[in-house]
Amino acid sequence: MEMTGGQALAQSLKLEGVQTLFALPGIQLDYLFDAIWEERDHYEVFHARHEQATAYMADGFARSTGQIGTFVVVPGPGVLNASAALSTAYACSSPVLCVTGQIDSSIIDQGRGALHEIHDQPGLLSHLTKSSERAMHPTEIPGMVQRAVRELRSGRPRPVSIEVPPDVLGTVADVTLLEPDRTSRAEEHADSDALERAAELLGKAERPLICAGGGVLTAEAWEEVRALSEMLDAPVLMTSNGRGILSDRDPRAFSGRVATPALVPNADAILAIGTRFALAANMGAGATPVNGKLIQADVDAEEIGRNHPADVALVGDAKFSAAELLQRIPKHNRTRASREAEFAGVREKHWQAMNSTPWQRSMAQAIRDVLPDDAIVVSESTQVGYHVHGGGFEVYEPRTLFTSGYQGTLGYGFATALGVAVGNPDKPVVSINGDGGFMYNVQELSTQAKFGIPLVTLVFNDNMYGNVRRIQSQRYNGHTIASDLKNPNLAKVAEEFGVAGFGAKTPDELRKVLREALDLRAPALIEVEQPPTPELEAPAPMTALPARPVLNL
């Protein structure tokens, strides 16, 4: 069929089921956007005010729905602006598709100073994506899109990028569109003998433990993990991006820096499923000793044994592996003494630790008191956020708490939450931010207002980069530098953009205005006055490098 490269790209994405686009157009993409206009009855396009926001929105959409999150940006500076969000999506194993342009195909990488030219853009993107590909003729586009989608839907989900030069987008050719890719990571199965060894180790263990991460959510394997926990009477230690696999109302549900050293060293068999098993990074425990047999189940073979040697490797889809274990364990399963008192004791110590930061605890509880179980929270790098994703905020359902993972990207929260809200219009969505991080994408209040995205944004404001200032104050004799901020009245700023603005100072005030904001089912922002961070107790001991790090020369 005769069509332009832009039409081939728009129609190929449509065939693969992509419907929602987060975008910021530009001249190299004009032919593509004209083709998207032709398919306007299919596509919903959310154009933002900064490329970083488009990629964060795609990440939030992808992680909260399990669908591909697609963003479209110009090459060069557009791609570079999106790179922090891409690195976050990569860290969090998010199926994000980056669609970008190029300079004219005849002068790529010649250094002639063409508009938006950067050298080896696919090479740059290869460090932030699972794969990166360029099409140099319209006929190559359908195959490129199909391969990209296959990468996104197989193995470990991570961002993928595709690019097309503007002259290719404008060229008319006889293009054969391809059938949608039907690849599914559910078809990737662990070895049967390894599954049997794992079942025997777990079944015969006296004190089994399950460590569960975001890969369980990706595979939608939470029901199977819950059933394994019940079958083995095993606690489930969830990473920050795995929260909600078990409801925090379940006595076997654990997370955070207290539960990890309490449960891991005493386990005689550990099933690490959908997690890199990086205890120091994911669970805040430092060098936690692992004394039991480790069974690592992951769809990514490269993660097996990366952070700790695995006794049994289950390479494949987490849902399949968990379902197989449920079938195989009963013939090995022993009778175990009740661990009810042990679990209750660990939970008590956990909440004692959470209560050691009373201001953060009170604000987090105020939020939890108002939200229904299925509300989604995006937790940013701020004092209340650390408390929330560190275990001080109960999570009851899968895919209802999101963080920036090991990347710890300041400024990710607000724009990511916009994408979450777009993908989940029937659920309340709340974004928890500090003033430092929120101002990275404050301009997206315009995007929120334009599209009426019903997100409630909380901004805890102490007019500083709080953690930086606390560390400077405590570690460097009060030598504070480059950490104080001057902020506007953020509630009034929101109002100027057309977003409802509220203010709060106390937990009770926060409960009241949060209810009011949620009842609007419209864009809203709540500015919460926060005491200076150095005056607050630190939410975790991992707040800085050693006082005097030295090289081992």
C-alpha cells in the first residue's frame, strides 16, 4: 500500500495496540504528527511542556496499567531532555517506547551542525534502553515497530527506542504493514528440573521466606505469590516497587529496613522472585547475611546471581514459575510450627521504627486515612515520600504505590503521576512531592489543566533541598551551601494554571483538604507547610556517604 513513512509508523503503532501518546512535536516529526492526525479517531495525544514530562508520563502509564507507555520527542535535545525519565524507566523495568526523529538521512553523524544533531543518537540511547533501532526507508518501519514491541513484551520489560529521519517519514513508498506481534513473556518457562529442586528446598524448609519485587507485578503473579505464602506459612518481604503483592493487612506481609535483617538471616530457604535481590539497595538493610538456600526466579537470566550466588535458578515468567511451584511443593511440604508470634514481633518493631519519625508518620497516616484501598500513590524523594515507600504507609493492592526505584530520580513524581492518572481514570491518584522535586516539572500544571487530569498533587514545602541540607548540617559542621530555595505560593501558582489550590499545616488539615480535593475529581494541588528538614528525624540511616570516604589504593 502506498503511504508515507509517517503513515507507516502511525499505522504500525496502531496495529500493535498503542493508543495513548505523550508527546512534544517538532519539525523533524511533522510528517508523523500529520499521520497521527489522520488517525485521530484512534489516538489520544497528551502534549506536554517539556520532553522530560512526556517520558515520565509514559513511564507512569506503563507501570500502572501493564501496557506499553509511548512518548514521542524530537531528536537531540528532545531525547536528552527525556533521558532522566528513560533512566528511571530502565531502573524500574518499565515497558516504555521512545519514538524520536533524526536529522536528514543523508547527513546523519557527519557533524555538519544540522538542527538538533547529536552524534550517534542510537548509541547514546542504547545505554538507557533494552534496544535502539533506526529505520532508513519507509518499508523498514513496520518491521522495526514489530521488533520493538516484541522486546517490550518479552523478557524483562525495559525501555526501547525507535527513530526515523524526517525525509524517511515524508517519503512515499509501497509499504506492507505487519500483523500485531503476539509475543508474551508468559511463554518463557523455567526449567522443569530446576522447578522440582526449588519445590523440594522450599517444601522441606522449616523457615522459608519469599522476597518479592516488581517483576511479580509485571507478570501479574500476585495471586500465585500469595498462595505460596499461605502454603508455606512464609513471610513475604516486598521491595519498594513490589509493595501491594500482599496486602499490608496480611500478617505475613513485610517491607523495609527492620523486617529485612529480622527475616533474611534466619531463613533456611529463600525464594527471590521478580527481584534483583539487592538487599542494600532495595530493602535498606545494608549487608544483610544470607544463610539459607537461595532460589532466584527471574525472567532476566543476567540477574541470576548478580547480587548473591543462587543455589537454584528459575529463568522464566514469574507467574508460570510460581504456579508450577504451587503444583510441586505439596508432595515435599512439611508441617511447621506457627510463626504467628514471630511475625507479630517483627511488625511491632517495624512500626516502632516508623514512629521514630513522628512528623513524617503523622502526615503519611493522614493520607492513608483518606484514601480508599485502590487509590494509587506516586512517592517522590521527599521526607514524607521516604517514609511512605520505606514501609510507613500501608499498601493494600498491587500497582498502587510507585517509586523511582534505585535511580532515586528527584523530580520524577509529579509528571509520572500524571501518566498514572491518564491510565487509571477511575481510581484516585495522589502524588507526594517535596518543593525541590516538584519544581522540576511545575510547568506541567498547564498540561494537567488543559487535559483535566484528575490528579491530586501534594507538595511538602520547606524551601530547601531538605536531605542535602540535613547532611551538610550534620556531617560538615553546619557548612550549608546551595541547598536553600525560594519558592512562590504554590497553591496560588496552581490556581493561575487553572488547577484547584489548597493549603495545609497539620495532619488534620491535610485530611480535610485531601478529602475536598479528591471529591472534585479534577486537577488539584495541596501545599503542605513542612518544618525545615534538618529539624526532623531522618527517615532512615542511609542518608549520606561515610563521613570521610577514601580510596583503597
